Amino acid sequence: MMVKTIVLSEYNRNPPQVLSTGRVKIDGGPLYDLERIQNLVNDEGQLFAWTEKCRKDIRKLFDDDLSRVAELIRCLKATDYIDSEWCENGRGALAACDAYSIRRLEVMPATGKTMPVEYFLKFAVGKTGKLVLTVSCHV
């Protein structure tokens, strides 16, 4: 029986048949125009935590506040780009994602001290071009 790969990202060239390693890199990125992504997340309704791990991380970091994730994405610069890779959502669907890292000074609630915090974000544009699928958001 042949298993059909379902790609939910706008970028859909050469998806792997199986993500046995969990990650397959995509050369030639970034895949999506960062300014376009940033404009999309101006409406946080266009931002969707696509994986269970991402939902848990956002709950832990930001108490489920997607506007904080949108704020991080809006602060990204092209130089924050790391790489691109295929990601799976745990339910058999794939998305081609761009990964970024951003370092910010933040006040730690427990101590009141300012410290650098590095966030890692991974996201894709959904097939319709109107939704940002967030795959990863963690420190």
C-alpha cells in the first residue's frame, strides 16, 4: 500500500516520502519572504501553532499568548535565518519550514534582572498563503 505524503505548506517541491530522521534539510532557503510572514502575523489570527510540541512550548513560555509569538516573528531580521527543513506535525502532514533564532534582552519575572534570551522559531506559510504554521517556538 502506498502512503501519500500530504504537504500543507505553500512550498511543496520534492517532499520526502518519510521523515525517518525527523528532519530533512532544504537547500537554497529561506523559502518564504520574511517581510511577507511579518505582515501576515500582524493579524495573530493568521498564526497557528501547528505541532503539539509547539503548543506546549507556547503555553509554557507565554501562557498561550500567540501575540507574543507574533511579536517575536515581527522582530526577526534576515540575518536571524538559520536554515530550512521539512517538518512533520505528528499526524502525517509535512510543511517546509524556515528556522530563525533571535536574541533579546528580557526582564526575568522571578529576579527582576535583565538577561539575554535566545528564541528559536520555525514556521511555514500554509498552502493557501494566508496562514503561518508555527512548528517550533522555544528557548
